[in-house]
Amino acid sequence: MSKGFRLTCMAMGVAGAMQVHAAETASASEATLGTVSVVGNWLDDASSVDVLNHPGARTYVSQQVLTESAATNVREVLRRVPGVQVQENNGTGGSDISLNVGVRGLTSRLSPRSTILLDGVPLAVAPYGQPQLSMAPLSIGNIEAIDVVRGGGSVRFGPQNVGGIINFVSRSVPKQFGANVSTEIQSAEHGGVKELVSTAIGGTNDKGLGAVLLYSGVKGDGYRDDNDHTNIDDVMLKASYAITERDTLAASLHYYDAGADMPGGLSVKEYAQNPFQSTRPYDDFAGRRKDASLKYSHVDATRKFEVLTYYTDSFRGSHIANGAYYDMTQLVAYPRNYSTFAIEPRFSQLFAWGEASHEVGVGYRYLEEKMSEKALTDKVKVGGVPKGNYVLTQDRNGGTQAQAVYIDDTISYGRWTVVPGLRYEIIDTQWSDVMLGYHREQRYEEPLPSINASYHLSDVWNVFANANTSFGPMQYFQIAQGGNGNQSANGLTAEKAHTYEVGTRYDDGRWGGEVTLFYIDFDNEMQYVGKIPGQPNSSDQWTNLGATKHQGIETAVHYDLAHVDEVLKGLTAYATYVYTRATSEQGDFAGKDLPFYSRNVATLGARYQRAQWTFNVDGFAQSKQHSPGAGPTYITSETPDGRYGDIAGYATWNVRGEYSFGPQFYNMKLAAGIKNLFDREYYTRSTDNNYGKYVGQPRTYFMQASFDL
């Protein structure tokens, strides 16, 4: 019996013992606490969470916002969240399958510094060793909400949580039997047609047994050459059973299969000739994921106990040419396989102590992941066309056993709520290069304390402050880089960061807003820098930036204008503005901005609903970004290959109109609109294998339709 399994059993036994002890004192506690009830895992039912009372920056994106954004992928929606910056698809993350999200100036390339979940289950193929989302296995049509916790959540969720926690909530099992079908078709002024189709069918019987079958798929061509053949299928089967009024069993089966071309970056000259062209017709990406989860939960007024277990099996592969097709020296295939198993028991007990109430929460997670990463190279060139004669050139495997335990206490006294907590991570990672005979190991034991506090000025206004600690171990790619024999390269280390927030949030139903000051102090921040300039045969590289600092202010406001004048009934408006300053604190770039983030980001929009009509206008703007290279010179002028130099800021506007036919016509809704209304040309860059300039989405027309059965 493995040590990890013994500890898992021990943790479950302790939680069970605590539940028995809690039952003995429940009656007295319930009488004392009155209307106060236990929260437990506050990601479980995000739609019922009072975000106003969270002791940190948090944004809840509703299904209404998801639908009216007319997004075909989640990154289009995440732009509206203060502090979240979403990079256009580029480089090896240049397909509709990937997700590039950065928070507060942290790198956005493949979203490595946020804990990203689907119904509480990590989306990454390997949360510890390979957290990048070159494959983000979800389609937006299966999502009903997004919960973005930027601060105050690091004790309960990890690793890689310096950028917060992003939990995608899939469509729930309906109470009544029914079905829904929706579709969206979009066509840009350049490129082809892309379609999103989503369906849901299911319900719950009078015995408390319910199920729903979900499907969401994206098919079609993008707005660039060789950005075609997008083919995404996302299927979920969810079931729930109310064993008693207090006990519930929930299960989920999930299958995701996707493939898409990657058009690659352009040189400055190529971009000037035609920004929508591609010089990489052989680059593509494909992925598959199968996962299953099972959760038992018991909840009453003073305690909650749950056990979540899940298993994921993932494959992701790509073909990337070394050089443009007219000068291709090789085509490399990167097949990679990962599996993950985890079990997470959690227990929360609410009790009174004098005039204060306490909710003590304890939790444990045992997670085991395995990986196999290969590279196969086609060295034959015949007129720039690969022959398919692949030779194995890289064969690596490894895995991680990780245990995390946490304890926190939500203390409520009068208008104050204070939550001290501690998370402890024990991580053992091993990596082997089969062809070279190398074997490397890393072990970490890290205590991660935090404290969160809030003060309720009134029922609709609170202020908060918190201090959290985040940790990220070295990833498989970093362990493999350089070094000598069984020793990893000097300079690459695990990452540790301290995050601080002070803010306030107000919402009285008529208008609401928030202001958050944040500060992130990184001890050692790893940065992906791609291939070394001037060395065509160099491999992809990571570098240690050393200490970095991220600081700024996030603001958001929304207002129902019906309270100004009855004529404006149905009109609501919103706006956000974020200022971020993320800099290196040592080395050649000390005091200079980190790459690929904007100091200034703003959104502005309005929604008008009148009778059966709904109209939306949404604007987005970001200031310039930098792609400075790896040193010693901080590059601001554009280099001929397009990978380095400043990136101009831009602003875009989207418009949409919808008509709802009502329940007499199966709740049918028809909508149409335009993205990037004024056809603003913008671009980004990439420094990895597919380096160069990438044009953004041009003016795009879309139509939507949905109805219930």
C-alpha cells in the first residue's frame, strides 16, 4: 500500500470522525446560530454565492452574459472580468483549442498561473507538471457560468493559484424534463464560416434522480489562411441523486475531442503583404480528453462533508514545421499523453463560541499524475512537402504524487469576518529521458499561510483585505531543460508568490461597483522565452526572471438607469478600468515591464431590454504591450521576424440585437450582430516555435438562434 494511499485513508477517517463528533453537538449549535448556515465548498453552487461578502476580488459571469456576448469561446467572455487579460491565439497556442489567460500582468501564454477548473476538476492535463492549457477541454455551449476568484482563495485551491481560481460551471441537471437547442453562425470579412451548436436534454424525477446530456461543438474555418478545419466535440453526461434531503450523489462523464490548424506567425514583410496569409500549411493541433468524477455530499445547517474523486485521461499532439514551408528542414510531431487521479475529502463545521460564530474547514487532496512526452521528426524534404517518414527523437516520461491539506476558520463577529488559514503542499515529481538515460527528481514541502478579512459597513457595502501565499513547482519541461545528467539546470526553481489585496464592494440592486488595490511579490518568476535569437537550432527555453512585482487597481461599476427616469426602464450600463504595472526587479530588465500585458485595460457597455427586444453594445480597449526578448537589450522596435518589439494598443466595439418569441413559441430567440464593428486592425506577437506577428479578428457577422423542446 502506497504512502499516499495510506494518508488518503487517514484523512478520510479523520474527516469521518469529525463528522460523528459534529453530529453529537449539532442540536446545540443550530439553536445558537439561528439563521447562520454552513457554506462549505463555496465553489459548489456559485450562483447562490453572495459575491458581495467574499473577502477578496471576485467576479461571477452569468449565463445571460455568456449568451449575449455571442462568444464562440470562453476567452471572449473573460475579457469583461477586471484584471483578466486574454491574449489572442498565437504560437503553439494558436488554435481554438487553447486558452491564453493572464491575471494582473502574469503571463497569459497557455494560462499557467491560475487554477482553472471545470466543476471543481482541474482542466490542465497535469495540474502540477504540465499546467499549460494548449488544450482547454471545454466548449462554451456547455457552460452556464464562470466564477473568477482573483483573491482570497489560495488556501483551498491550488497549485499555481497566484493568478486566482477560475471555475467554469457546466449546465446543471434541470428540475423539470426538457431540452434546449442553440446555434450560432459567424463569418468574418476574411476567411470562412464557423458554427457553434449546443444541445441539452434531461430532467429530474420525483424520486430525486436526475440526468442531463450536454453537447457543444464548434466547426468551420477561421479568419486566416491555414486556420481551417476546426472540429471540436464536447460531450458531458451528468447525473445526480438525492439520497435523502441532506445527502446527494453526483456523477459526471466527459469526453472532449478536437482538432484545428495553426496558421503561425508572420514576418514584418509578410504581414505587410497580407496579414491574413499563412506560411505554415502543415502546422496543426489535436487533443482528446476522457474524464469521470463522482461526488458525495452531506449538508445541513451546521456542517457539510463531501468527497470528490476524479480521473482524467488526456492526449494532446501537434505538428510544427521547423522553418516556413518553402524552406522547411523538418516537420516535428509532439504526441503527449497524461493521466490524473485524485480524491478530495472536505469537511466544514459551524459552531458558536460566545458572540462569534466559527466555520472550521479542513480538506485534503491526494493527486497522482503520469505523463509520456515524445517527439518524432520527419527529416525528409521533397519540394517543401513532408513525406511522413518519422523518426523518434525524444522519449520522456514521469509523474507526480502530490498531497495537499488545508485548514481555515471563518470567524464572524458582529460586522467582522476574519478567515485565517494554512495550506500545506507535499510534492514529489520524477522525470526521465529514456533515450539519454537521465532521471531527475524534485521534492517540495511548502506551508502556505493566508489571512482574509472583511468588514460590513452595511448590508450592501463591505470592505476587505487579504494576504495569500501561492506556490508552483517546477514543471516537466523546466526539469528537462539543460542541466547535466541527472541534475536539472541551475537557475530554474519553483515559484513562490505573496499576494495582497485591499478593496471595497457595493451593490444595492440599483447600482454596484468595486475597487481593489492589489500587489503581487514574486520571489522567482519563470518566463517562457522560446528559441534563443541567433541560434536557429536552439530548443525552447525558460528563464528565471528573479523577483518581479505586480501592482495596480481594478475598478468596475454597473448601473440600472431605470432609477434615473422611467423612460430609461430596461437600460443598464457597465464599465471597468484596470491599471497594472508588472516589472522585473533585477537583471538586465530591472524596472522594465514584463512581456505581453497591458498597463491599461477598459470595457464599456450597455444593455437595453424593451418588451421582447434586447440590444447590447460592448466596447473593449487595451494599451500597448511589450515583447522585449530575453536580454541583454530590451527590444522596443519591431524586429524583421515579427517576434519582438512593442505591440500597439487598440479598441473594438461589438453590437447585438435579439428578439424573444416567448413560451408560446418554445421560448425561441433569434439574434444577430457584429463583432469588431469598425473593423479595427490589431495584432499580437509570439516568440515560440510559431513566432511572428498575428493579426486579430476582423469585422465578423454572426447570427444566433435557440429554442426549448
